[in-house]
Amino acid sequence: MLDIRPTCEHCNKSLPFDSEEAMICTFECTYCQDCVTLLKEVCPNCGGNFSKRPIRPEILLKIHPVSTTVVYKPVDLEKHYKNIQGS
């Protein structure tokens, strides 16, 4: 089951459970659409692509609450761009 993380890992923007701009990779690294564009649609952690995060129906939030753990680790964009150019 997805954690539904509360913020963008790069800019720390709030991404509530029903956010239309939350994007995730295969390991559920979570970024906003603006940061995914900055990252050239390549996850800096796994090198994979991003997909739109599904929205958990509000009725299920009491049974399956979203994560409250913030993962905030801004990406060194210069290093990231070099890594993806070498791929």
C-alpha cells in the first residue's frame, strides 16, 4: 500500500492526499510536478521515471491513513544532470 507522503522531497511543498500534482517513482519517492520537470523526469534516487500518484479516496483515510513522515532531501541538480547525461 502506498504511503502517500505529505511533501515534495526536493522543495518540501505540501502534497496532500488529494494533490493532483504529486508524482512518484517505482519506490514511491515523491515530488511535485514542478520538481519532476526540474529533474528532467528522472528520479535522482533510483534513476526511474515518474507517474502521477493515485488519490486515495477520502472514505479510506480512516482505515488507511496517509504518512506523516516528511522526506526532505533537496537534490544537487548539477550532479543530477551530470548523472543523467552519463546514462
